[in-house]
Amino acid sequence: DAEITQSPRHKITETGRQVTLACHQTWNHNNMFWYRQDLGHGLRLIHYSYGVQDTNKGEVSDGYSVSRSNTEDLPLTLESAASSQTSVYFCASGTSGLLNTGELFFGEGSRLTVL
Amino acid sequence: SQKIEQNSEALNIQEGKTATLTCNYTNYSPAYLQWYRQDPGRGPVFLLLIRENEKEKRKERLKVTFDTTLKQSLFHITASQAADSATYLCALEYTDKLIFGTGTRLQVFP
């Protein structure tokens, strides 16, 4: 069965370190998204991609970057981790652009703690 | 900017009753709105989508309404079961992005 997987599921790091969260989907979806979820804020969009070599900033993109070298993967990199980036991160993929309709398929999340 | 409001307080309801969750938004008229379910420690799972030109959508025990005049969507679960206990998120399209509400936690008790 097709799926979307995130790794690691849990990570503890120190302030200033670079961290990369992996996201891999086997749905063959063109569109992939990264959200963070915090109490009181809900899911907030960090970055998204509509295809290979395409990346776009979401509402909370500062301090994060993504790259899309193939259809299956959209890794999220925190260049220099900060305590404010402690959160649960969700990757999602979908079949159509956000201007269209189409459900998002979410991974199980990566819980990141920055000390 | 777009703002989505869902009741942050948990909704407690007895099994067999109908649960009604509310999603209000401001400043924009989205082309569509979606509802997701999220269990603790898991990612959200898509439930239903309703477009701006649709008043109501049904799927099994679920019903969603969309009132663009009131800028509100209602999400109903009829004949609630304990297994329906979860957090329910509404999400709407806004300038090429999908914006999520904070979610409402539903607790169904015997």
C-alpha cells in the first residue's frame, strides 16, 4: 500500500545544530507540504512543493529550508535549530494543487525538541 | 489575514447523540473547506470536503454544511460512538494555501 513516512519520529538536539527531517511518500503525488503543530496555533504551513525542483515558502518559513530533487522526497532542514522550533512536524502529500480540491495525506509526525 | 476559529474547549457528548462542531472564518471566502480527524500522536486524516457552491455534504454518519454568508461550517456526527473521540480540524483554501484551525476535541462517553 502507498504511504507517507517521516523520520526520525523523535529527535532531541541542541541550539545551533543543523537538523534534517525526512519525508518519503510512495503515492507518486506531485504536491508535498511541511506543517508544524503547536498548542494554540494548530497546523501552520512551513514550505511546500508542487513538483521536482519547485519549492515555496509558507507562513512560517524563517529558519527552514526544503529541496525537491525527486517526486518521493521533501526533506525539511533547520539550518540552525532554535528553541522556538521545538514542535511536532507533519509532512503531507496530495494529488492536486491547493487551489484545487484534494485531500492531503499526512505522515505520523516528527517530534523535535531543541534544548 | 485569514483567521479560522474552532471551539478550543472540548465537546463532551453521550453515545448515540449528535455531535456538532463549528468552524468560523473571517476576511475571505474560500473555494472549499475540508474536515480532518486527528488522534493523539497521529497525523490528521481527511474526512470530507465541501465546495463553496455546496450547502451540504454527507458521508455515512458525517454531515458537513457550508454557509458562505455566515462564514461558517458545521460538522455533524450522528449516533456518536466512543470511537469517534478525537480532535477534529477544519481547513480552508486561502490564497493557494490550506489554512487549518486549531481543532476541537470531541469526547464521547457512555
